[in-house]
Amino acid sequence: MRYVAIGRSDASKSRLVRRLTLTLLPVSLIAAAIACGSGSGSAPASSVGGAGDDLALVSTTLFPERSFTFDDLVAAGWKKSKQFPTGTVPGSTDIWYGFFDQKDIEVRFYNSHQDASTLGVESAAAAIDQAFREGGQVGASNRGAGSSAVTKYKAFAVVGDTVILCELNVSTCVALANALAAS
């Protein structure tokens, strides 16, 4: 009986460490991106309405003065997979699905940073909010038994004139944005 109680305690500690890691890692990466971004124009996004404070933890704005192309993404290490029609995403000029750092990434292009910051954030927030409704908390898996293999984006970044939707957390968006800015 005593052995089982110790096992449960270890399991509880393991879950706590995972939760803290999932919570603190994106926040730390955003803080690092902000600190390293002086002179680069990077800035954190304000809370996006509709999905509550949780969405502020999974979104950011970086390099607002920059403009990026499809070729810039490929040069930064993003792997293209499929192009989507723009009809369902208001204001977008091009939408591509692909991979970066072995994570699903969708990139939505807009005519300007202003369009990405308004129309793009609105549609990205809706996509993220949908993932919250279907999967609960940030970092929860949406691919369990009985579910489809549809990507559920849990983070996004407004990067220049693009909106980047990321599979698991905002750190992947930040890493791609930094690779874009460096290329």
C-alpha cells in the first residue's frame, strides 16, 4: 500500500512538471524574443478578444515593419506541403500549409501588416478558439482515440504581413519568425 502512494505522488509530480513546462516555456520564449528583439521591431501582441486571457499566452506579434514572401519562408527552412483557397479566410491573399521544426504550420499572407493584425488576428483567434473548445487547455492533445487526424492549431503569430498558425505552442511560431528575419 505504501509503495502505491509513493507511485501516485511521483506521477502527480510528473504531471505538475509537464504543466509548468507547457505554461512557462512559451512565456519564456516570448520574453526572450522581446528582449532580443530591440531594434528588430518585435513586440508582444495584446490580448485578443473572444477567447479570453488564454489566447494572450499563445499569440504574439513580431517584425511589424517587415514584409515576407513565400520564397522567404522556404529559405527560412519551412517545408511547403499544400496551398489552400483564400475564400474562407477574409482578407488573405495566399494560404499555405507546411512544416517547420517537425510541426504543422499554416501561413496566411495579407496585403499589409495592418490587414494581418486585424483580419488575420480575427480569423486566427477563431481557429485557436475552436481548438480550445474542442481540446480544452493549451497543450491538450486533440488526436486521441476516436478523433480525426485534423490539425488543431493552438498558437499563432502575426509576423510582418503574415499570420502563422502553429500546431502546439507559440514557440514554434517565434522560431520560424526569427528564421525568417535572419534569412
